[in-house]
Amino acid sequence: MAGGVGGAVGVYLERNRVEGGVVELPQAGRESGERAPGTVAGIAARALPSVVTLHVRGAGESGTGTGFVLDGLGHILTNNHVVEPAGSDGEISVTFQNGDTAKATVVGRDSGYDLAVVRVNGVRGLRPLPLGNSDNVQVGDPVVAIGAPFDLEGTVTSGIISAKERPITAGGERGDGSDVSYVDALQTDAPINPGNSGGPLLDSRARVVGINSAIRSAGQGIGSESGQAGSIGLGFAIPVNQAKRVAEELINTGRATHPVIGVTLDMGYTGDGARVGTTGRGGGPAVSKGGPGEKAGLKAGDVITGVDGRPVHSGDELIVRTRAHRPGDLLRLTLERAGREFTVTLTLGSSEGG
């Protein structure tokens, strides 16, 4: 028996080439932690100190989202649906990448754009994220998303811009349309999950080109990430050019303005295009007197089929295309009336959002 055991041990030692009974495996030595600026790791290293996690608590509701530092004054941009659960008397806590936390107050928010600005006070060393230009983004460009999916703060994912100018709507839980957001969105396959909302979508130079706001989940359609479904590679971000304008208005006035055509749409219309209704709210005219639509010659029953040469297939899509502009911009609308097609130009009016 002793001979058999000794032979087995000998075979084991020979096969594993162990000398003196100590195993030491080869391993790479310590390397520098620096990465090239354009790599995902390089982008993350520059951006992470400027990204925060928001914990929101209100009457019977709570949630987690993401935001990023806009300036040295303590302003932080996020989504409206992230801070909405706080209501008027809830609590918003901001956690920075180094673990520090601070209380935040809402400066302004807008459900139509699904954007909000909060502010922290007494926090030193804030590092604003540089804003890019979403008009420069091209399909196929690499992007990096940072957020707190399922409260896992500082999570970095990467992908590409899958498409531009995707007309999406999200929200609508109230049933009266007052909480619906309309976005001419950037589409990305960078994984976005519940908790990523409000976080930055970054280009290869670590500049913000979008604010991650919605995902499409299998079997659930498009919506904010308030549900618990995970990413299937269809994420949507608010273009930073739109977010910049809205953020500036929220900081300066507490409210954002919405560009308007001055007509009431028939949202029940099932044909192709967006049809002007026959009556307005409260039984008034569908084309507001003295409004941009009336000045441009729009009439009740007109079907709007295009904006600036781009097709429009529904009332929601027309609102999205309109919201991508500023009040005062010129719009070229393609109309169908009594079997005829023609084009009119109007100057967008303005209304306050909420």
C-alpha cells in the first residue's frame, strides 16, 4: 500500500512539475493605468468624475437615476421622470463618483422634453462635462453611456449610434397626455437599463452628445426605464443640442418654452400624416386665431404629411418634429387638402411647458 501511494504522488509531482511543493504561475507585471483618450477606458476615466447617481424619494414612490454636472455652480442635468417621484416635498440625494453625497433641489423640470435640472450647494471641485454638438453625430459613430443601471453606479457601456432622428414618445401613465415626452432621438445599441436615465451619451472625445432617456423592451414598447425590463440594444437619447437649450431655460427661468404651430391635431386620425382637427380644446377653433398656423393658411381638416421635406406619418411624429426646433424657427409644411398637395411656411410660436 505504501509503495502504491508513493508512486501516485511521484506521478502527480512529475506531471505538474512541482519543485519543492510550491506552484507559481506566470503573470504579467504591473502596468500603467492610463489609456488612450479615444478608447472606452480613456473616455470613462475623463467622464466618470462628472457623472452622479440620484436617489429620489417621495410620497409612496422612490427611484434611482443618473445625471451629470453642467457647471461649477452645482447644476446637474437629468430626466424629468427621474426626479418626478419627489413631487414638491420629497427628497433628492446626489452621490458623486468618490462616494460623497449631497442634497439637491429642483431648479426646473419639463415633462414634454423629459428634462430636469437640479442643484447641489456647498460642493467643491465640481467637474462639468463638456457638451458636444449632436448635429455632428453620424450613424455608426462610437458612443459610451454611463449610468447607474439597477443602482449599480458608475456603470460604463459602449456601442454606436444606430440611427438619428427617431421620433419617439414616452410616458403617458396619467392618461391625459400631460406627462408625454416627445423626442427626436438618437438611437444607440449601447446597453441602457433601468437607472441609466439622465446619464450622458458620450462621443469619442468624452463630450456629451445625448441624454439617455428611454429604451425599447421586448414586448413592452418604448418607454422610460421605470419598468424592470432590460436592454435589447434599442436605447434612445435626447440630442444634446435640444437638451442644452432646455437646460438653459430651466436654469434661467425655471420653465422651458415649447415651439407650437397653433393648431389642435386629431390624435385619433388613423390615416397617413397628421390631421388638423375640426374643433379645438373647449370647443373653440382647431386653428388658433392669430396663431402661426392661421397666418400660414392652415385650415381645419388639413393633413400635414411632411416637415422640411421629411415625411410625417402621425400626430405624435409631427409634435416630435416640431419640438426639435426653437420658437421663432421657420417650418416648411407639406399639406394635403381636398386631394391637392402644396407647401406652406410658418414661424413657430411659443408656449410654456410644464
